[in-house]
Amino acid sequence: MEPKPYKIDNELSIIVNEPPVQYGNPVMSFDSGTLQSRYTYADYLTWTDNVRRELLDGFAKLMAGPKYIHSVISGNIFAKIWSYTKKRRGKCKVIHAPIDVRLPQNGEIANDKIYTVVQPDICVVCDPSKIDENGIIGAPDLVVEVQSPSTEKYVISTKFDLYEKAGVKEYWVVYPKSELTVFLLQDNGKFDTGTTYNIIHTPDAKVPLHTIQGFEIALKELFED
């Protein structure tokens, strides 16, 4: 199928019209107020233009390239967790973006039944059955998102709800240069109100990773460089 160029409404961090595919279902997009096709992971796999995007309940959202500070912070976190898990040869795997994380609903794992695909900055997965040749299927144990001003609402609101509903056990939201908030999933299936660590107010603080017993990272190491 020959992809057709799609229209970008205004900025990169928005819902967009994707190349048409034979089984997209036209529905109204609440973000743009226009009639768009609702896509599945099967549709997503047909797009070969190398543009990074996510699917949110069937709607495509373009992703801007990471800034320098974004890459440094996510790299610092990844390196620390990777080194810790490598030495201990545990079952948990730490994975850096870009990787597709498919979040099925109602146990529907067929490609044409999955409507949500995200690309977090970092994931930790402790169940090896969730990792396959296409990436991750099901909720990771830990998700880390390093936000920017253009993605703040998306990360705090949309993705918070998405990860909570999917059953992500631990969610880190990093604000470049200063702050990290850790949300933990409770027995009622909801995230707690979050614990915030600030490099200015608590420069000597250490942040424990609840997903991996014994691991913690100093804020100074997270925000170094």
C-alpha cells in the first residue's frame, strides 16, 4: 500500500491525520474536533516513513525529537539502572527509547485489536513474556518520562491516566534541570498523589526504585551534566 502524505494541524505534539489504510474506522477526534480514522497497531506497522509517533486509543500523535538535556537525563537514569541490574543478573530488563509499548485492552492482543502504542523514554520489564520481537506488550513495571514544556499536559494528564489504567506499577515524571515525581500504583488500581524530589530543595536526596529492590539513584547523579 502506498502511503499518502498526511496533514499536520499545527505543531509536532498533536493529533494528526495519518496515511489511509484499508481498515481504519472514521471517528471524531476530541483533540482536533475533526473526523479522523481510528487506527490499530496493525495499521501502525504499515507506516514506513521513519517518523516517530504514538497511538492513543487509535489516534496518531507525532513525537518531537528529544532535546540535549532530555537525552542526558534519560541516559543518566538508564545507565544507573542498567549497571545495577547487569551486575545482579536479575530477571528485570531496562529498555531505552525508542521502543513500542503496546497496551492491549480487555485481553485483546492481536495487532488489529490494539489501539494504544506508546514510546516511553525508559521502561523496566520484569516479566520476560511481555517482551517480543516488536517490543513490549502489556504494562511495564516502571515507566520513566522526561517531559518538556511542549509535552507537559500530555505527560501529566493523558499518559498518567493511560499508565494508571494499564497497570504500570511505578511511573517517574522528570522535569529537566530540577525535579522528579514518583507515582506508585495502589491496591485500588490508582496512582498515589506522588512523591516529589527537587535538586534545589533536597540536593542530597536519593530516589529509591520500588520496582527493583535495593536500587536507588542520587538526585545529583540524575541531574549531573
